[in-house]
Amino acid sequence: MKRLIALLTAMGLPMLASARTWTAADGRKLEADLVSATAAAVTVKNAAGQTFTIPLERLSEEDRKWVQSNGATPPAAKPGAPASPTANAPHKPIEGTYASLVTGDWALSKHEDLPFALYASKELSASQKYPLVLALHGKSQNDENGKQVNGWMKSFTKTENYAAHPCIILAPLCYQPFGGTGAGWYDKPGTEAVDLVKKLIKSLPIDEKRIYVIGHSMGGFGTCHLMNAEPRLFTAGVAVSGCSGPETANTFKKRPLWIFHAVDDEVVKVSVSQTLAKALERSEKTFKYTEFPTGGHGIATKVFDDPEVHKWLFGQVEK
């Protein structure tokens, strides 16, 4: 083993520290190797080989002390890159109308007739700005607030994903009779969801240049509909197994959209997405289309478990 380490060192190859359990400030845990550390963040790699950079402020006090005692180095400034005005701002408690919903877990509430769930870490600071993700579920007869928060939405709250992309996630419930129609987000619940987003922007530390909408099935149709109806509100979107028609193409020549569909989808035919993709085939800068050969109608978890989807979505910033 010593000979192997010596050989790697002689070759100038980087070595990972032994795996350790990292604990987020809100108690969630992540098993990962330390790759590198600075005075502001750590970069770690999990067992799947995925690499994440986690700000120290998102880690437990014990982990921060461990990093400091193991030789963290100051981050090197990138030539010509302006410093973020809030990157080193002190933590400031969030106050206001919706502050009680910032719990580090899914908090349930209601806006007018619209039930909704909201997720935001307790470590978010009023002195910084964070993206807002509006997550729209598919057709459902469910009328119980909280049940709309399904597997693919929870991908955004996984420790490694949330550490890399801290945000506020809003998951409204398309209540009955609208939720069971298959077009509920085109109706009153969609209008109320947009109104709620605008109210959250005024109350919570939300970056207005990074307002995203995502959805599956009916939620995919809703994603495109709301982006088309409110092009100045939403920065970008991801629509899975459902999207709008080619008449909305002009919107997505200006607003980034990534749509996904499986060829063998028997609920919403793949031709729906193919038609919009055809209308936008020359709009590579703003439009992406991914088609899976299999997966049926249930590809949402596969899509949103992909770190590249998160990287793309959170990389979209209003100019």
C-alpha cells in the first residue's frame, strides 16, 4: 500500500482522502470522500463517482472544524471574475409572511384555494438570494396536501443535490376537480400557483433571475403553458412526458426549455414532444430534447435523478 501511495505521489496524481460521513447543518448525512477543501467550501466524491462542491456554511459545526483542522486553503480568485455580492454575507434569519415555512422539511400551507408544500433549508439566509423551483405534479385524483410531493420532486432535497444547489421548492396541489382532468394547470390552480410565486418573491430571499418551473405528465404540459403565459416570470423549465404544441415555439426560442419523453409512452404519445422539437430544431441555444427508447410514462425519477439535469437547470440565469 505504501509503495502504491508513493507511486501515485511520484506521478503527481491526486489522491482522495478516506471516506467519511458528512453532516449537513440540518442533520442530513452524506457518505463521501474528500477531494479538496478551501476556506469557503469542500469538494467531495460519493461512491457513484459524482463530485459535489459544498459551501462550509451548509455543513455541521463539527465538519467545519474538521475541514479547518485538516489544512483548508483560501479559494483562488478567478481572473476577471467579479466576487458575488452575497457570497460572504453573514447569516441573517428569514422573516416575513412565509418565514414559518422555512423549516428544513416539507411545510404544508394554503394560498387562496391552492394547497401547497414548500421546502427550504433552515440554513438559508435573508442576506443571500436563492433559486425558486415550481414543481408541478401529474394528473391525479388526490386531494390531500403533501401527497403531491413524490419521488422525483424529492430528488431536489437529497443532501448532495441540495448542497450543490440550495433553493426553495414549491409544490402546489392541483386540487379537485381540476387535478383529475389532465389539464388542471391550465385552469384556476395554475393561475393561483403563479400568483403564489409572485408573493413568495416579495417575501422570501428569491433570485428573480432564477425562477424555474418543472413538471411531469400534466405537470409537463403545465410547465410549458405557464412559461408561455408568463415569459417574464420563468427563467427556464423542464417538461417530462408532456409539453405544449408548436404554437408556443416562439416562447422557447427565447426561454430555455428541456423536454424528455420515452418512445414507448402509452399515456402521452411521444409525437407530442417530437412535434414541438421539430418546431424548435434550429433553437439549440435555448431548447433541448431527450428521447428515451424505453421507460414508458414513468421516466420522471430517471430524469430528475440525473445531476446533469440539475446542473443545466440551475445554470440558467436571466440576462
